[in-house]
Amino acid sequence: MINKILFPVDFSPASTAMAAYVNRAADMFGARVTIIHVCDLESHNGFELYVRSAKEIAEEHLEIAQERLDSFLASEFPPPACARILRSGEAAQQIAEAAKAGGFDLIVMPTHAGRFRRMLLGSTTAKVLNDADCMVMTTEHAETEAPRPLDHRVWVCAIGLSEDSERVLRLASRASAAVRARLFVIHATHRDGENDARRRVHELLKTAGCEAEVRVAIGPAKEALLDGAQRFAADALIVGRRPRTAALGRLRDLTYSLVRDSPVPVLSV
């Protein structure tokens, strides 16, 4: 189900640290990796404009970016086998557009550390989550150390009981089966609704043709879902993204909060 992976890089230590993780994901799914870099042509300083025209500066920046992109992670992703895309403009928009134009199934990228992780809603990662039509895998941020390996032991799918839940569950079932992972399903509810929620979750599994162990957690959704992922020692947490609306996109979705605070990689579908 995942044949093409798009790996955005900015030549930072975090991008380098992600290489082994992306390679592992590609091996698990038997997928091809394409690296993309988005060049910021507005990053020149004022002094440069006194010496050369904006067009000359932009051309030089693109040339330098292409050279760096061609050589970046060359041993981990040999250029003949790994295509490379160079674009310019707003990073998240260009990544989402490239993913759609190239028919990519998955984008893999890290969140940010420290205060930037806490402010994820303003980050490139959050914008990609909102704009991209394909699945997005986000990991713990790492400046110089590789993220936790994406293994194939235990995957957890967090579902509500909305009209989109069946789609999310089917994708989770297919993805976990593809890598031979043990799948758990978690649903959060209030105590008075526990029995009804458990019944509806099992009905949903039957409709989706999914075999998984079920845990109905009591309490606020985010806390219950993240606690469940930790209790199961999950290698990945699968969550759904609501369909976009013209006015609000996906910004009301719980996905952002889960991605920001999750101690494990999150696959947003």
C-alpha cells in the first residue's frame, strides 16, 4: 500500500539523523524513496542586492542548493536509485504539491524540538499535515541522534466513532499487516459510555474486516490515547485526519496535539 515515500530535507543534522529511519520504513514497505528540498529564494541579505540583481542571486541560490541536494546523504540514498527534487517557495506548500504531483503514498518528516515542538501549529510539519493528501509519518525530533527505530512489533490505532473511523481502521489494518505488526485499537470515552463504546468499536472492526485487540480508555481523548500508546509500548500510533473544509482545513483536528506530544512516531492517515 506504500510504494513511494517522499523525504523532505533541509540539510540539517535532524535530516541526517532521519536517514536510517526513512530507509527502514522503505525496507518495511518495499517502497522507493525520493528526497525533496525546498529552496528559500528570499533568504538573501540586503547587501547582496547592492551587488547583483535579485534574479542573479536566485539563480545562484538554486545552483548551490542543487549541488548540496545531489550530494546530501549520497551513501544512504545513492542518487541513481533515489530521485531528488528541488523546488523553491513556501516549504509546506511545495512539499504537499510535490507529493500530490508525484503520486506519493507517504511523507516522512520530524517534528521540532523544544519551544518549536510546543508551537507545532506554526511549523512546516503542521502545514504539511494540513495540506498533504497522502499519509504523513512524523517522528520524535532529533538534532544529532536517530529517532526511535520504526519496527514492526506493535502498532496502535486511535479511533473515534465518526463516519471517518472505518476508513482509518481499514488503512491501519492494511499498514500493520503489510509489516506484520500486532495491531491494537484504542478508543477514548467517558465512563458512562464505556459499554456502548466497546460494542460499537467491535462492530466497527467487524465491518472493516479488521482483527485487533481493543482497549476502551476512560478520560480526555489525547491523554487516554497517548497513555495507551505508552502502555502498549507502541512502535507507531496511527491517527486519522479529518477531511479539509474550505474555511478551516484540518486545524480543529486532534492530530496536531497528538503529533506534538506523542512519545512515539505518528502515522496520520
